Amino acid sequence: MSQTPKPQLLPSIAEEAHCGTHLQPLQLFCDDDQTTVCSKCVQAPEHKQHAVYGIQEAAEYYRKLLQETLVILREKLEVVKSLLADEQERVVMLQKLSHLGRKNKSKLKANAVWVQKYLRSLQKNITELEKKWGEPAGALLQRSESLLLQNLKPAQITDLSSSLVIRMDKALLRLQRHVTLDPDTAHPSLVLSEDLRSMGFGAIPQRLCYTPGRLDFSASVLGAGSFSSGMHYWEVSVGQAMQWQLGICDCTERKNNVPQASGDKYLLMGSMMGAEYTFWVFPPLRKVSLRKQMYNVGVFVDCGCGQVSFYNVTEQSLIYSFFDLTFRGTVKPIFSLCIPIGDMNLDSLTVCLPQMHS
């Protein structure tokens, strides 16, 4: 086809239908009028200057268009499923904190209901498109306003997701702890601030006294406090650090100051690769998708339920959660930077002071 038909669907016709005026088979398609016509219709003045195609050619074009739309909708469906899972997870957390967040819990439940409704609508549209895609040429070129309006437009995933972003609940801030760094566990390459809230690299490794808890396997330091029960939350400013790790360490799992293969740490990791940041969780190692760079990270631990969650404080959204973990003893916050090779590494991390709340 020298020109492609306009992305619209056509009025209802029957397969092998005949023209009511000329009694000829409707084997052509007028793109301007969005209707099927016969060979005599195209000679009439009202169609003479119009773009006309064979019905099979037009049907093939729309079949291709519907196939492309199906791909877009299926991608959109996966994003909505992920958003729904996030909303449901937030509801579960706020149910635990119901006395602290009843208002926001109602908003989250309403969001989850809306997303479920939207999800059902998407699934219905996909089913209709799949059915229409396999129809014969004549039946394929039928008008369907709902499919036209809902599906022949780019999927606005970012608009959908941004409408579901809920401001960080005050309940978490009420759980925020005053976390400081434990100098007795700091790697020799690290220099801690006087207030024990910031960490960075010194010009040369320090000669430090041996302590049983010192971490000598990576540029890491533990938090000074430990948790064995209850719910706890803290925030860390990662700023422009190129490589970092945050999370919790199950202290009873550390043997001879060497980390176990898995199970003793639950981490969120950020790494600058080329011109882009990538984010990972461990264990097991898996990539997580974030729409924007983040500068502050929130860490939530529920010792009783065995849950560790990471939040993008910058965007006020959930990043990832571990569930049903078994802590064998006390857990401590852990903070890590990448040990520099060659040039000086200017990366630093800072534990944020608890925010004031009413």
C-alpha cells in the first residue's frame, strides 16, 4: 500500500456482503469514509478523490496494527500487576500499624481497588483484541469504539504509576530510630565522622586495633544498635555515591568475621554502570527497576514477621520487600561502600537524623 489507512476501525459489515445500491460485492475499502465499497461506488463523485484499498490489504494492515497494540497492552498489564502488588503490600504493612495510619490505609485500599478494576479492564480489552485479530477480513473491519478509544493510543504507563504514588506514611516515621555507626566494626579503609553518622574513605587505610567485630572483608560498618524484636525504620542519604550497599546483618550468622554465602545479610545495592545507575537486592541477587535515581533510602525491619523493606524516600515509594525471613538472633544495620582501586574514592553515606513528627 502506497499509503496506510488511518488508524480507525470501520462500520459494521458482513463478510462477503453486497452493496445495497449496486448489488456488487463489497471488495474495496474507502479510507477517507472508513467504509467498504464496491467497484462501482469508487467511480461515484463522493469517492472519486478518496484513497481506496482492497479489503484484504486493509484487513492485513489492521491485523498488524492490532498485533502491535496487543504487545503494548500486555506490557501495560505486567506493569499494572506490579503496581497492584505494591499497593497490596502497603495495605498489609499499614494493617500492622493500623493505629498509626488509618487514614492512609483507607487511601491505599481505595487505590488497590481502582488498580484491580483497571487490571480487569485491560484483560478484557486484550481478550477482545485477540478475538478480533483472528477474524476474517470483513469481520475484522468492524467499528468498535471502545477498542479504538482505549487501545489505539500509546499506553501511558508513567501517568498510571505516578497516580498511585502515596506519600511516605507517618507511621514509618514514628518508627524511625536514631542509628549511629559502630567504630569497632568499621573496615580500616573507612573514616567515620565525629557524630558517627557519616562514613567515607581516608587517604590511606588506618592502622586500627583488633576488635572481634571489625569487618575486614569489605568496606563496611555495622550500626551501633541492634534489634531482636519489634519494628524499626531508618533512612540513609546515598547522595551521588557510585557504589553502595544498605540493609541488615543477622549477627549470629557471622562466623570468624566471614559472611555466609547467603542468609546473614539482606541488602539493597546501587551501582553506577556507565552513565546509568542500576539497583539490585540480595539474596538472591536480582535487579530491581526504578524509574528515577534516588538519593535517600529508607530501611524497614519487622523482627516479629521477618520482613525487610526498602523505600525510595526521594519518590516516596516502595522498592522491594523480603518476607518470611528467620532471624536467629539480633540484627544490625549494615552500610557498605566499594573499596577504591587506584584513585581516591569520594563516595560517602550518611545516616539521617529522625524526622520530627506530630
